[in-house]
Amino acid sequence: MRIQLTSEQLENRSRFGAFAEEHIAPLAAASDRNGRIEMSVVKRLARERFLGSRVAVSFGGDGLDMISYGLLHEEFGKACSSTRSLLTVHDMVCEAVERLGNENMREQWLPLLTSGERIAAFALTEPASGSDASSIATTAVLEGDEYLITGKKTWISFAQLADVFLLIARDGEHGTMAGFLVPADTDGLVVRPISDILGLRGSMLGEVELTECRVPASSRVGSPKMPAGLIVATALQLGRYSVAWGSVAIAEACVASSFRYSSRRYQFNVPIFEHQLIRAMLTEMLAETKAARLLCYEAGYLAQERKPDAVEATLIAKFFASKAAARISADAVQIHGANGVSKNYAVERHFRDARVMEIIEGSTQIQQITIPKYGLRSYSENR
Amino acid sequence: MDLTDKRAQLREFVTRSLGTPNLAGDDDIFEVGGATSLFSVELVIFIEDSLGVPLADDDLERDNFATINAMAAMIDRKHATP
């Protein structure tokens, strides 16, 4: 067994880190304050092929391996979780189209998505349907060679920016969940911004209302007879991996800031690092961050090797890393004292962003229902 | 891996994953077996990568995955016409 990045992965990490430091970090506080990320950043992400980076080279992507993809999220997430979350939602759509779309759809959409000519968002959640995704009320009814879609989506990341939505609706004929690529300029589609949120404030959330929106039948991703929920599970599998790494990013940024701060902040004539209770906190923070990263590596490795166990490993990585980010960011604020609740230090933003990570892409409580089922698979006497 | 091995491995994977050792070949795994959407993802990966049976766009239909026998039949078909 060897847990060691390849030279290519090390190079990728350096490249991602340098980009994040130069182009993302300087704008992170403004993004948080203004509730948006700058178009100049989006364009630069596209130019550097960071959008849809997992997509095959033949469709304009970078064909990034899963570990490098995780490192991309860690490096970007350390700088700005909102910018990192654009990659999450855009790439979830790319993943669903590449894996489940037909050849025509892949050829039409993937080059547009990987070039950044079109920004995509994933529209699943509804006012009355969150964790219970199967209860969505938005419907898609086939009329001739078009689907008529009606319903309301909410808490949609980058709804304000998206050119196209992968929108999940209930198939009027089969009653199952189906995914459709719906351009944002479709007649009858209205986006209403959601602002002043606690964390990931730059993720340009929106409500998406659809009133008898007509889209071609060819907009449907995958066969109408596809197993129920496969499209949602496929997209969320990548999203969960992305959020797990984004959580490691928050934890790492908080750990780094806490070590720096505690080394130069003097109380009782010594750096507070010398106080045992501060060291105890730093120990927990450091160990949890490394443990979370190792779980992400495992999930990434299994996904890269195309092992079914990647599903379980990703659930566990997301569960652990998001909880760790919440605890670690809270400790980071505590170590920074009054400075920790001010805008002078990024730990204040990380603390708020970390709260969101335990909610999105499957809440901690949903993971606690799901993960034990995998445990039973491993430990049951019937195995 | 020959076809018999693939069928045996498929059955073992499905029954172990779902915790249903007595699942019959024609039982609907999405109903009797309690298969979830996450399991659908695992199943596709298992068939494609562990069994080495690449799936085309139009293979991804519920009927092809509903029972162990249906999955085995799909694998047989693809084996006969690669």
C-alpha cells in the first residue's frame, strides 16, 4: 500500500494552488460580502479548463483523475468556498450528461460546458422537497415531441448565473424522477435571487419557477425507462465527493490560520501556542483534517478505479469531512478570539461556510441513516 | 471470466449488497430487494467494471436491472453480440 501522490498529481496541486492564490483568494472576501462571484473569475476558470475538468478530453474537458479533481477542490476551497461550489454544481451536470446522456447530447452540450460558454446548475430541491428528493412535485408531461415542465425549485446554487439547468422533474407518464436540460432563457422560466444567506454567500442562490416551460423531448437526460433516481444519484455522487474535499479545504485553511495566529499572538508573555489548552485544540484540528483527507483519498481512489465501494466511501468521506470542518472552523474562531468573529480573518467566513457543508449534498442526518446500511452489508452474519 | 462466473458474481453482489440472501432470480430488486438509487450507481459500476460488460445508453433501462435474471439476460445478450 502506498499513499503518495503521483508526480502529475503533485504538479496539478501546485498549479491549482497557484491559480487559487493569485486569482481566487484576493476576491473571496468581496464575493462573500457582495453575494456573487465575478464574471472575470468565471471566465478565467473556463479559460484554464477548470470547468468540467473531469470530462473526457474529446469533449473539451481535461480528463482529470479523481485524486487531482479532489486536490482541485481542496486548493480552490481553501481560497473561496463559493467559487469551489461553482465547480461542484457545474461538474455535477457535466457528469450526468457524460455518463447518462446520449451521444447527441454529449456532443452538443459537453463542449459548451467545458469551454464555459454555458454555465450549468443542478435544480433538484423544492420548497417542500429537500432530503426526501422522491417527493418532488415539479412535473414534466410529454406533449408530442416536447415536454411541458411546471413547478418550483429553490436553494439552487448559481441559479443567478446559470445558462442551463439540469432540472429534476417527475415524469408525468411513468411517475419516476427524470432529468432535463432546460436553458435559463426558456419561456416561462423565472429565476429569483436568494440573498443574505449565512454561508457560501457568493454561490448566487436562486429560486427557479417554471410555468409550462416547453423543452424538446431530446432534452431529457437518459432513457425514460432508466432506473428511478439514477440520474440524481449519479450527479450527487460527484457532488458529494466535491463537497467532501471542499470541507477538507475549509478545515485545512482553518488549521493553517490557527497555527500562524497562535504562534504570534502573545498572552501571559508567551505565544498562545504555548498554552496547553490551545495545543489540545490544535491537535484535534490537525488530526481530524488529516483523517478527513485520507477518507477523501480513499473515496477518490475507489472512484478512479471504478469500484462500487466508491459510493460508500464517498458517503463516509462527506459525512466525516463536513462534520470535521464545522468543528474545526468553530475551534479556529475560538483560537482567534475577538479577531475570529471579525472580518479581519478568513476563519469567520470559513466558519459560516462550514455550516452549509453539513446540509448540502445529503445532510449529516441523512448520511447517518444511509451509512449504517453499508455497515450492515459488511458486518452482517449473512454476508 | 466466463459467463457462468459473471452470473454467479452478479448474484453474489446483488444479494450481499441488499442483504437478501434468499432473493429469487425473478424478484424485483427495486421492490422486494429495497434497492435504492445509490445502489443503481453501484450496480452500473459493478457490471461495467467488475464484470467487464460495457453498457450502452439504451441498456440503462429499469427492466434490464429489475431482477437478477434480467441483468443476467442482458449480460448474456451483450456477451453474444459484443
